[in-house]
Amino acid sequence: MPNDESRRFPRVPSRNAVLVKETSDGDEAFVPTRTLSLGGCSFLSREPIDAGEILELLISVEQRVVQARARVVYSRQAEDQRYEVGVEFGELDPGDREILNGLLEAV
């Protein structure tokens, strides 16, 4: 897993609600983000998600919703019997990118 210095889009701590939908089986869950960037995010999940899995995300950002298609990069055991899942955004609408950029510039 890359450290912040090697990332193209450094992630910042950010707690946002996100609806995660697995495209392979349609399972959905609301989870909190841990970090966020223009290139991806990490979130806590009750279940591990396989690397390479494609997800549809709806992320709540400052009373708006950002929609993203993402690929799971890693899933590892975290605290409280949950898993930290890191994803890379693949498809991100320019308007949604602007919303994320505004959040990240405020940090």
C-alpha cells in the first residue's frame, strides 16, 4: 500500500457517510470514510471486500452527494472487527470532482 508521499493524490482524514454498492452481487451498506482524495478514499466495512472488486459509491460531502465508480485496492483488518478498505476512483464526474476539490482545499 503506498504511503502519502508516493500518492498522486494525497489523502486527508475526512469522515463522510458513503453508500457502497458492490457491482458483483448488488450488496449495499452505509459506512464512514476514513480518508478522502481526488483519486480515492478509504472506509470502514463490516465485511472484507476483495481487491479488484468494482464498487459504486455515493459519498455525502457537505450536504451534497458525490457519485463515483471505484476499484478496491486493499482490504485489511482494522479495529472493532471491521475492515479498512481502500479504493481508487475510476469514473468521477467533473462536477463531483469539483465538490471533492472544494472539501480538500478547505482542509
